[in-house]
Amino acid sequence: MEKLTTAELVARKPSPEEFARLPRHPIFVVCDNIRSLMNVGLIFRLSDAALVRKLYLCGITGYPPVPGDTRPSWIAERAGRVIAKTAIHTVQYVPWEYRPDTVQVIRELKSSGTQIVVLEQTRRSVDYTCAQYRFPLCLVLGHERQGVDDEVLSLADVVVEIPMYGMGNSLNVAMAFGICVYEMIRCCLVEQPCAKLDVE
């Protein structure tokens, strides 16, 4: 069993033009007040790997510099630098948008028929492998300590959690996202091959 080299892995990738035409999985991701810029970078990296349809960065969630950025220059520069460090050259390949109001984004997606799936530990959460996913769906990730905002939680169609078998209470938000999004992709590929889905 011989490992692939970096050059071989790079050679497998499509050109940027071909990549832009690939059908994306019908999964939106909403970050509701993610505090850590490093987590945001990891979420970008995972969103690229999972080929999600769009990433929404909301509330206090940091985001890369944008044209006409109204943040102080040092804040925008630091956000871009730290996010890029953990995103590892993937920011440019992920469709994303900053929105100040998470609830508004969720309501817009919900009104278009998107299933709202919140990743949170509640008294009524279901195991992420047992949930009935319906596509397109939106996976909502919350603040590292406070979790998903209560108003956002009230709009959920499904609330899922990852079982914790050890003494720790929870996983890092980016790690939890990676676990859940690949389960969602598996369900999507089983139920309706994503290559046949419409792309926005």
C-alpha cells in the first residue's frame, strides 16, 4: 500500500474552470456567532472538502476581507490572515456570505423549502445518524460555549447531536461539523445522486 504524493493528489484535481461547473451538494451551512477565527478557517476547509452549496457567516462570526469592508482595517486583516491559516487555500473555492442576522438567513432558507437542521445538545436532540434528512438542507452551527441562539433553535425542523461516550461534554464545533456533514452527504448520495441535482 503506497501513499499518494502531494503532486499526485494535486494532479487529480480539476482546473478552476471545471471545478466551478461541478454540481454542489444541496447543503447550506450557517455559522451562528462562531467565536474562533481558527474554527471559521477549519469550517471553510471542510466546506470545500464537502462541496457544500453555500456557507453563511453570521453575527459575531469573523469573515475574510471583502470589497468595501466597513471593519477597522486591522480587524479585517487579522480575520483574513487567521482564517486563511486554517482554511489552507480553500476560501476562494467556497461560496460564502457574511450576514449580521442569523434568524433572517434561516427564515429565508426555510421559506424556500430548505430543511433546517441544528447541531445542538437539547433534551429532544436525535443522534445525527438517525435523523431523517431532506434535501436541500441547512446545517446550523453555534457559538463554542453558548451554542445556537434560542430564537434560531426555535426555527429548527430537526435538532441533531453527536453521542459523547467519554467524560467530555462536547466536540470542537469544526470537528462536529465535519462528522455531521459527511453523514449528510452519505444520505444524499444514497437517496438522490448529487450529480443529478440542480445547482444554484
